Amino acid sequence: MFIAGKKGIKRDGAARLLMTGYGGFDLPMLSEWNPEYAWWMEQGGFFALPNLRGGNEYGEAWHKAAMFENKQNVFDDFTGAAEYLIANQYTSPQHFAIRGRSNGGLLTGAAMTQRPDLFGAIWCGYPLLDMLRYQRFEFGRLWTTEYGNAENPKDFAYIVKYSPYQNVKKGTQYPAIMFFTGDNDTRVDPMNARKMTALMQASAGGDRPILLHYSIKGGHSAGVSMTQLVDDYADEMAFLWNETSGK
């Protein structure tokens, strides 16, 4: 796990921390320049990037370790990293923000439904959330070679256990959440974020905000103007920073 922050930040559990990840499709997540993460650290927060199974940080075996029936491994890696950061006082749950998009949106969706106690705020971008039906929409049929297909009884048995939409529990104290998508996402159908927002708003037992940031122009990852991109980044960072104040 890469951990970064300004020199001299105290490790007393009081600092905000932003963690991100992906964990899938043989894609490595390595340390690199990113204006959002740089802004976060400039404000005095820590940033963390764990190496998660499902990527290619350690070769194809590392990728296969989070495919099909092994998908839960990537969620366990992510929450294990969170537990380490809390135990070592880089932050505490009320100051802990996480973000992920696309397959990383599935990652944060699983984090919010499996371990909501670990986090203060979540940004869930262009996410896959209803894993029982994802294969019926947009590019979903192409991803059955990574996740499996819930229309197959064997695959259904393991997918239903982690699919975020099917694992929302009424009355749970969920952290602050911003779902983020747009009408022109032609890869991951925006119905995932829309229906998950409605279900979470109806089910949450706390008073933290659960929002849907929805653009009629935005696509899956590109195609908006630089002005719109900056506005989107600002909305995301402002939400995560504000909702991890601990107040």
C-alpha cells in the first residue's frame, strides 16, 4: 500500500484520509500524479492506495485471485487496508473517505454494504451495483469473463453474496455517500446508481446525506469539457472533505 501525506502530519487518528482502489480486469493501480489527491494532501490529509487482488501489480495470478468466485478477495483486501490505517492511527472512521469508479465503484459499493462502520464518506462513481442484472445492460455482457453471470445458478450463488444492491440492510447507519453518473454512460448503465440511491435513501437508519450527482452530458470517464471536469472534481472533493470533518 502506498501512503502519502505532508511531512509532519501527526498520526493520532485525527487526520482525514482518502483511499482509492480498483481491483479488477488485470489493471494495475500504481502511484502517480493526480490533481485530486494532491489537493487532498495539500489540505493536510493522508492519501492511501492499496494493491488489491484483481489488478496486475503482481502478475496474472494476482488478477485471477479476485475473479469469479474469488471476487470477495478484493473487497477483503480493501477493508483490510482500511483496518490497518485505522489501527495505526493514520485516521479514524469518521475522518475516512473512499472513492472508486466503474469496477472501483463496485468496490466502494461493497465497502459501504459490507463494512459501513469503517468509513465517514464514500464517492461511488459510474458504479456496477446490481450484479445480478449487470450483464443485461450496455457493455455488461462483455464482463461475464471477469465476474461470471448470475443467470447461471453456479455463479448466482457467489454473486448474490456480494452484490451491493442486494445487500443493503434497512436501518443500517451508513456513511455519507455520493453516487456519481450521467445519462451518456454507455459502458455501465446509470440505472445502477439511480436505483441504488433510491434504495439507500429509503433504507438508511442514520442522518448522513445520500446523494446522486447526475449529469445529462457526462459519459463513463471522458467526453465532458475541461470546465465540467473541474466542476465535477470540485464537487467530489468538497463532498468528501466536508463529510469527513467528524462533526
